[in-house]
Amino acid sequence: MIMRSHSKKIMLINFLVYFAFRLFLLVIYLMPFRLVALLGSFLGKTYYLIDRTRRRFANANISVVFGRKLDNKKREILGRESCAHLAMSIFDLLKLNKIITPENYHEYIEITGSSNLMKSIKRGKGTIAVTGHFGNFYLFTYLSYLDIPPMAAVIRELDNPYLERLLASIFNKLDVTIERPDGAISNMHYLLLKNAIVVTLADQKAGGNPRVGRHGVVVDFFGIPSQTHITAPLLARRTGASIVPLFVIREGPGRYRIEINEPLKPVRTSDEASDLKKNTRKINQIFESYITKYPNHWLWLHRRWKDIPGLEDLYNTNNPLRLVENFRRRLEIR
């Protein structure tokens, strides 16, 4: 009885959050994009100031990536800007969902490098589109308006079932199939053999123990040996599919550019383990270039360098920069 009562309470809270969110959406739909951007910026920066834990995570990650290139004040500014960008992206995604059609999408979204995608499709062996928690990455769904095979994306299910259904409706509207992380490898393998396009996010920490490489491999990410997902290079090796990195860049209120990179040139030898490491590192290098060029586009709020031996206190210390610098010095001595 207690568990059932607790479950009902959680469902009620989830529904009230969803209901409030839908009311808020009505306001967003009626606002022009510039006001939506101002509102998103305000709410994003406010959230950054309120949530001390996430603010600490962001400061630690920024310290890893930029070191002393950014002082305390500039790290705080970047943290606020990234949260503002996140909120603006969410609001734009929801507003665009109501107004974009196959006839007018080019007024809001520019697609560059589409020839790279077409080149991969013509090979007939499937396409693995690699992106990350960068920019308004959900807008990749509008690639479905091009003359391309079916798309599927690996997306973690949201905790709130009502919001999950809302997000799923956006994907369904654009005929994009959602795959869950559990069992995704086999499902993606099957789809690639049918020359489909599968989208995977590869920038967050892979699960498992970083010492043994379970669920990923340890390769450098901004100079730190980091547990990294191998889904894309592993599937490419098994199926012959191309790996095509893509990123969504915000150009202004309601205006975005999807950049489709050239297919990765993978290393392929008889040493599978070595090849997977080298090709995963290549993907990390592409992420590094985009994060460095558009730092406010990346999601700094997650613990990307969690559980790394020697950096266990990265997200707890008040001076992450000193910890990172000491760690790098130890790496150089080795």
C-alpha cells in the first residue's frame, strides 16, 4: 500500500510538471523568437545561479578544457552562457515543432555538407551520424525532410512519462524511430544493414569501470584519458557503415545551421582493439574542435570526467583547476 501510494504521488507530480510545462508552451508559441530568446536566456542564467551542484560541475569541466586560458570570472560567464543557450534551444525546439513544414524549414534551418551525407547513403552500407550534447542537437530530426533513408536515434527515456510522450511525438512527426540504449547495438546493426541512418550521441562518459574499459575504451579527451563510447566505430567495423559527424549551430533566435562533416576515414587493420581506440580518438578530436570553437554550445553540466583515477575529487573540490594541473603534471612525468 505504501509503495502504491508513493507511486501515485510521483505520477501526480509528473503530471503537474507536465501540465505546467504545457501551459508555459502556450506562452512560448505566442511569442516572437526574439522574446523567446530573451526569456530562455533569463531562465537559463537564473538556473545556473540557483543550482550550485551543476554550477560546480560546469566549473570543473571548463577547468579541464580551458585551464588557465579562462580565469574564474570568464569560467562563470561561460557557465551562465551555456545554460542560457540550453534553455533557448529547448524553447526554440518546441516552437519550431509547431511552425516548420517541409516547405518552409529552410527559412529556419540551413543544412551544410548535405553532399557528405548523400555520399554515405550512395555507398549503401548505412550511415552512423555521430553528434553530442552540443547545440540544439535534436534539430537533426529535420534532416528527414531531405530525400534520405529512414532515421533512428538512440535517446535515453525521460523520467517523466508525460514529457517523454511529448518528445516522442516530435520524433514520430518526422518519422524518426527512437531506440533505447538497452539493446541499441543489435537494433542499430540491423538498421544499418538496410542502409538506414542511425544517430548516436558520443560525447558523454561511457558506463563501466575506466580501468577495464567496459562499455567503452579509455582514450584522450582534451588531454585526459577518458572513458568514451565505442558504439560508432564498433558498428562501422561490423557493418561497413560510414561515420558522419554532424553538429547543430545556433545562429540567432529561431535560426540554426546543421553542419554535416565529411565521413570519417577509419583505421582498419587486423588489430580490432587498437583500431577501435584510434577511431574513437578521432571522434573525440572532432568534438574537441567544435567545443573549442563554440564553447557555449556544449552541455557543461554533466560529469564527463567522473571516476578517473587521480581525478576522483574533480566535482567535489573548490579548486578544480589546481587538481587538473597536478593531474596533468603527473601524466607528463609518466
